[in-house]
Amino acid sequence: MNSPITTEQTTDNYSTFGKHDLSRRRFLGVGAAALAAVGIVVPAVAADRSRSDPGPANPALDAQNADSIWPPGTDSKSLVQNFKYPFSFANKRVYEGGWSREVTVRELPVSKTLAGVNMRLTAGGCRELHWHTAAEWAIMLYGTARITAIDADGKSFVADVKKNDLWFFPSGIPHSIQGLQPDGCEFMLVFDDGEFSESETVLLSDAMAHLPPEVLSKNFGVGEQAFQNVPKQELFIFQTDVPGGLEVDQKAAAGALGKSPKDFAFRTLDMPPTKQTKGGDVRIVDSSKFKVSTTAMAMVTVHPGGMRELHWHPNADEWQYFISGKGRMTVVATGNKARTMDFQEGDVGYVQKSLLHYVENTGDTDLVFLEIFKSDHYADFSLSEWLAHTPPELVMAHLRIDKATLDAIPKNGAVMMPLS
């Protein structure tokens, strides 16, 4: 395992994000000082009679969404489309063996390219054998699980995954997921279709129940009576025995064709951070590292007081999932519009392609969140890096700043630092 990237190495040597290089990209930035350095100042709003709300309220929700209740003065009066949906609002489908809930374009209309499914399996709880019309990217959030699949050549893949491990199954690849001891697992699935729904998956039980017995008999070369106990309804999630040893399952599944040469799993924490500074770190995993994946990911950790710098993504919309901590994000949209929203663990965020935004840690613990893209490579542009590499007189004329302010802007993007 390689040693972690140091702050000094990052400052001097940071280079590529995926197979489409973004030279010396700076990922995370400072707070108010950096905003002021590029001419974006958040003024204090004087208290007056308009800043009161004597009618009915939901104090708990208001406290979680302070920047919606009383937006910063820099937000526009014309609304930007909602880009937040809490998984707490998503309806759980509960089974013996686990549960599932989803956030799709139906819950979050702006989320047109990606949909998320949060799932929990008990020890032995099984997400039945199935496949999808959309590609499935996943990250383990808790516990351990066994995943199985076959590749396009019919060769088997069986692996155990733990917290922060990833897997990826392209469209049409049949697979299963099962919770292991001691307490099963929980994971997040992201599909490359905003209209995707787990309720529309192709399931083994459902498919078998809708085929005539004589067809099953001919296909499998056994008598019709052999299938008299096939479930009449889908299993989806069901409780069964905890599987045995991994090597036993791998050998049994391999059969005459053998194991697949493709690795559908990725051990995220086995790689050093792509970028690491005093303010936090990021691990970027795209097809340059996870060969089978056509979905790119950044796992971002921002320490208290830090901020993911002002930036945008030129190649794809960004689907976010907040794992821990508290933060806020402003999205600057086209047409002179901007909106600020607050996020905490369990929330989904969404930023459309090429829109300027930041993510600031507003809590007293680490803010950890995922950035997911329907793309095989990761790409971003840093606002400060752009300004620092544009002719200085042009920038000063636009922002009405002096040379000293311009010179203070990080030349290779804003380094992630704690707020002063």
C-alpha cells in the first residue's frame, strides 16, 4: 500500500483525476476569505420586522434547514429548482431479511441522470438473484456482505465486501447480495437512470412464476413437478441461512468455466487519498482505477471549518449522498439565480452539469459525502484556478479588486484549509 499524500506533496505535485487529466486541480478550499478573494461576499442581513415568522412552524425541520428558512442575502429571489431530498422522507419496503428505500426523479425531479437506493440486509438476509436495465454502482455503509455475479462469458464472481468497499454491475449482469455475520449490512446503490426503481427489477422468482411449467421443464430438462414450489410472488428480499466460507462458494460457483477475470469490487480504503490537506481529503475512483465501472465517484472528507472549494463539473451532473456531519451548499444557476440549502447525514443532493457550487462544513465533526457521476471519468474546474490563470488585468477589471487581492488567490486552486 502506498503511503498517504502529504499536504506538501499535494501542493507541489497534485495532478490527474482519472484518465482525462485535470492539471494540478485543487479540490477543497477556504471559507469566507476565499469567497472574498474572488469578490463573492456574504453580507450580514440586518434584523428587521420582515425577519419574523409568527405562524405555525416545524421547529425541528426549521433547525435543519436554516438557509432555506432565512436564505443568505446572496441567494436570488427567483427560485432555483430544489436540489435536496432526505432519505428520511423515502418510504421503506420492509421484508423479513431487510428493507429498501429509494430516491429517484419522482422524489427529486432535478435528478434526471441518477437514482439512489438505500438497502439494509440482516445476517442471512438476501437481495434475491436479479439484474437491472441500468448499471448498478454501490458503496457499503455498514457491516459485511457477500456479492455474486457472472460476467458476459458466464464465468462466476463471488466476493465479500465491507464498509467503504464498492461494487459495480453493468446493465444486464445478474447478481445477488447477502448480509453476513454478525449483523448483516447496509449499502447505497446508485443507478445511471434517474427514473430507475428497484420495484421494476428483473427478479429470478418473478420471472420463474410467469413462465409456463412446460417451458421450465423443457428449458431445464426436468419434470414439471420439480417446479411446483416456485414462489408465486417475488421474493425481492428474504431471510435465509448465512452463507458458509467464501472459498467454498467461489469453488462451487466457478464450475467448469472458472472464475471471472473481472473484479466487480473495489477496496476504496486500500488506496491512498487522491488529495490530502490540513482541511481534509478526497478519494477519487473512476475507470482509471476501477476498471469495470462506468460511474465515477469522489469520497470527500471535510474537517470542521473547511470547505470543498468553489468549482463545477463539465462532463456530468453530480449526485451527492451525505454520510456524516453537517454542511451547506450554494448552487449558482444560469439566469442570475442562486440558492443555498443545508445538508446532514442521510440527505441526497444534486447539482446539474456545469453549475458553480461549494460544500462547506458547518458542524463540529467531519463532513463526509459522496459525489457520483454518470461518467467513466472524474472531471472538475476550480474557480480560483481559472481566475489565477487568466490575464490579471482582465480579472481585476471584472471583479474590481486590486493586485494584492488577485495575488492572494491560490494559483492552482484553493488549498483546503480550516477556516480562521
